[in-house]
Amino acid sequence: MEVRNCRGCGRLFNYLQGQPLCPGCLAELEEKFQEVKEYLRVHPKAPLNEIAETNEVSVKQIKQWVREERLAFTEESQITLECEACGARVLSGRFCNNCRSHLQNELSGAMKRPTATVAPKKNGSTKDRMRFLDN
């Protein structure tokens, strides 16, 4: 356990994992998230700046929620985020579907262990035997 300053309010708190925010600021941020989520449910075509101003949340925070896949935009939405690999339009997450499947294939290929061929032992050779010294 480590003691850190909260990025939101500056108070000291016991940091365990995740965002460096105290429990009070985390609860406030979660309330803002629920407000943004409800606003998007009612106004699915709203621009990003309007969402941020109406709910008093930064545009950067909204983009972070989308990258974390906590929020997703509809196809009709004017908001576009770009895939971090190829630059294609993304509605939720960091990568488009093509890049995501490509990364999954690469990772699953890397996880497969190569089958090592074992060389057969040569039987009948005296060179490979244990030797003893006479005293």
C-alpha cells in the first residue's frame, strides 16, 4: 500500500490500484460518468463539446471512457475517434475490429509453443557412458 496525493483534490490517500484519485473524487467521477451515459442515451447524436459542457466533464475524460469501453457511440453519432493502429473510425475502444482481430491472431500465434524435435539417442556408443577412476 502506498500513500499518494489525489490528482483531483490534492488530499493524501492510500493508493491501491487504478486511477490516482481518492475515494471521494472517484465517487464524484462515477456520478459524472452516469450523467454522461444517461445524456448519451437521451441525445445519441450530440456533439462531443456539447456533451462535455452540459455535464461539466472534460472532453479528454469522455474520450478516456470511450477508450476504456465504458461508453460507446452509435453509428449515427457525429463523434469519431480513430483507431490507434490504422486511423479508422472507432465507436468504442482503442482499436477497430480489423486491427483488434489482427492483434488477437498475433498474440495467439505468439502463445503457441514451437514443437521442438528431439534428436534420437545413439545406442551402442561407449563414449557417452559414465567413467570411473581406479585408485
